[in-house]
Amino acid sequence: MPTAEEVRSRIPTAEDADRLTNLIIDLQARGLRINTPFERRPGGAGPSDSGMIWIEGTPLTVPVDANFVEGTPFTLEAEDVGFGIYRDGQRVASAAPANRPKFYDMETADGTPYWQIALMHLDSLASTVLQTCAYWGNDDQCRFCGIGVSLDAGRTVKVKRPEHLAEVAVAAKNHDGAVDITLTTGSTYGRDRGALYVAKCGHAMKEASGLPVEVQFEPPDDLSVIDRVADLGVDSLGIHVETFDPAVLARIAPPKARTGIERYFETWEYAVERFGEGQVTTYVILGMGEDPDLVVEGCKRAVDIGVYPFIVPLRPVPGSLMADAIPPTREYTDRIARQVAPYLVERGLTADKVQAGCARCQACSPLGALEQSLQLADTPGRKLIPVMDVS
Ligand code: SF4
């Protein structure tokens, strides 16, 4: 696995970074056919149905199993030394599939396999600490979510215990080079929405391993919960509105629509006060029928108050209510990301300053690569990166 320094040194010019950014956007839109043994992650919350690879040293999750992947021009091929990404048979980049983590062969004293407690997402250790959600299986279920899928398949533990998670964190750091921890949770009907339990888990893991931690939860009824989360030593927060289009939010995530987009902004403002600019993030999923202008406007408003909008193209989760959807086109993702990334860079709210979590990892988003392109660009006054026609 490359170090952060190796990753930086492999992207020497803005042009290289542009080329890589375009490839990342293409792969996230079209998927990758795998012609070689490969570590993948089906089902669950987060980057479900994903292959995990390093492309030219940059981490990427990419659809590999969904039906639409059959039509992709991209393949992963084994080479004499290492692997390559090919487009219509022509090599376009070097690749290194994530190895099976060594800690997957370990288990707790009571016999629970470590891989049922937490998983490696490239160099981030991730877990859904409460694998049930108050909304799962009823009219409130978020349409894009797959939290119950891996539980039903027996691939995970329903409630992860802090002491088990702490054990796994130490092993993931020592044996597999984990650099941070990303924790999410299903929502609860409790007034804290599960925030205090996921933070307690994060606290135990950080205490044991020393790794920085992001925890993700819904806006709690009482914002002082955020102070208690901060007091537990958590580094970064994910409070995910998912979309800035209220009509789409009402359709795809009814409980979040009832919370209301304004309440997300209130919660973020409070959280930024405690955690600092850039340490509070929100997922923004593209390709669910939203008005793109509302998305860009919402992202910029979030950036203005110090919140990092983590833009990701929709990745349909098998077993979710959107299992048959397809990701947005590369042009759509490209157009929105290229309006948000310069805004982030201008305000100094970039991924490299995020301590932990998805916005630090960036494997599910094109934003990190785009930011790098912009930061490397040496043309004075250059604001936007030209879009390369790869259709
Ligand atoms: S961005 Fe988040 S969900 Fe995606 S691989 Fe990284 S830690 Fe996992």
C-alpha cells in the first residue's frame, strides 16, 4: 500500500492530475470489469458493490458487480508485474488492487472474526457500529441505503462492542497500515440518533490505536450532544443531508426531509464551532433526479460555513430500494464537481486538511483528485479545469 508521500509524488503535474481525475470520474460512472482475482465488498452501507483499488497511487472505489458494469469499456488486467486499467484493450493507468487485509484472519477471544466487526476501505478502517436502523424496512427507509443487506447475509455483527472495535483498530493499524477510522451507525429513535454510541466506539478505538476518528450520525434533537461527542475526543463528524434538493430528499429519505435542510445547516454551524472548519462533512449524492443548481448552491453555502460537501455519484446498492438505478453520467458528475472543487480550494477547505473519514479518504469521490489538479495548476488565474471528452 502506498504511503501518502508516495501518492503525492506520483502525481507530478497538473496535466497528470487532470488525466487521473477524468479517469476516476469515468470509472465511477461506468464501472470496471475484473479479469483477475480481486478484493471486493458487496452490500452494506458506504461504498457497497465496490472494488477497491489504487490507481496511479490514488485510492478509488469503483462499481464492479452491478448489471451496468457489463457495458463498461474499462477492465482490470493482471500484467507481468502488477496490474493495469485498460480501456477498450488499451492501457490507461497502472493499478494495485487492495490486498486482503491480514487482520481478516484474526478473531476476538469469543470467536468473532475481525472482518465481521470492521472492514478496510483501502487505508481507512470502517465500521457500521449499529447495523440496524429505525427506518429500515418501513416507509421511512432511505432508498439508496443498504444497511440491512449485509446483516441479513450474516456478514456482520448487529451491534459492535467498543472493546472489540478497539482490538480491531490496533490490528488494522499494526498489520494493515490503517491511517484513520470511519464509523457510521443506523439511526435510532433516541434523541441523540445514535450519536453517543458511535462516539463511544470511536473513543475506545482512538484510545487503543491512536488513530484519528470520524463518526457519522443524524442531527440530534439537542445540539449539546455534539459537545459530548467532541468531549470523547472524536476528530471529525459526518452529518449527511445527502442532497440539497428538498423534493428529492422527500422522495429518497423521508426522515431527513422531516428534519429539514435548514436544521442540517444549524447542526453544521454548531458542529463547526466545536470541531473546526473542514472537520464537519456531508455526503452529497449525485444522480437521484435533483436540480443541479440547487446542489451547487447548497454545496457553496455549506463551504461558506466551513462544512466539506463530499460529492459522490450514486452507487446503487444491491438489495436497496434503488438497486436498479444507474449512476449519473460522467458529464453530470464532472460538471458539478468542477463547480464545487474550485470553491473548496479558494477557501482552503481541502481534503488534505480533514483529519479522518470519507472526506479524508476520498476514494468514493472525484473531489480530492480535482482539488489536487487545481492546486497543481500553474497557470495564473486558472479557475476551472477543461473537460476532456472521453465519451
Ligand atoms: S470515502 Fe468513505 S465510504 Fe468511501 S472508501 Fe473511503 S472511508 Fe469508505
